[in-house]
Amino acid sequence: MTTLTDAEVVAAFMDSFNERGVDGASEWVTSGVEMHSAPGWAGKPLYIGVDGARELAAEWTESFDEYEWVPGRFEEVRGGCVTALFRHRGRTRDGVRIDAPLAAVFEVTDGLVDRVRFFFTWEEALEAAHVEEEVQ
């Protein structure tokens, strides 16, 4: 059996979310996974467990007919910490197309996502992960 890097675990989590939603992605998370919503999010700041992840995803995507994460760059910052810079895009129920940056800092433990902190800008995620680098 091949052991995945932490960045590969995050990529698999995102691919599973795109293919099968939260239930698909749940195979890549711990039972007590913490999902921290992006600063300024209208909902709760913290969602816990797979049920919490379902709640956050439902709130996030409720106004969309189509929604996906478009992977960008995954970088292992230090053991168990991965920054993910990606885009989220889709089409709202009103027909408006969305294509905007989104980012997250993932904490991976024993091959499973244990904590995710979302951000609306790549710079915020890099700052949260203590990465000093300009994003293009």
C-alpha cells in the first residue's frame, strides 16, 4: 500500500468532494474534523464532524445549481499542514457564473484531514499558515 503525502490527501479530499460531495469527501476526514468558515462568512465560525461539514457545504452551495473546486496549488508547509490555493466556480440558480479564488489551510493527521480553515483570499491562507510569499 502506498502512503500518500499530506498534499496528496488534500487533493484526494477535494477530488472526492467534486465527484461525490461531502459524503464522498468524508472518507478523507477524521470523525471530529473541524471546518472553520472563512472570515466574514454569514454562518457559524466552526462546524464539527461530518454532519458539520454537510451543514457548511449546504449553506455554501444552497444558491448554486453547479458548484466545484478547481485545484490550484497544494503545498506542504510543515508536517501535517498543507495550504491549498484553488478556485471555486459554478452557476447560481439565477444563472450568474462565479469564478473566484478560495483557499484553505488543512491539517492532516495519519492520512486524514483533521482541521480545515477556509479563506476568501490566497494571501489570508498563506498568512494563517505563516508562509511568506507573494501569490500571483
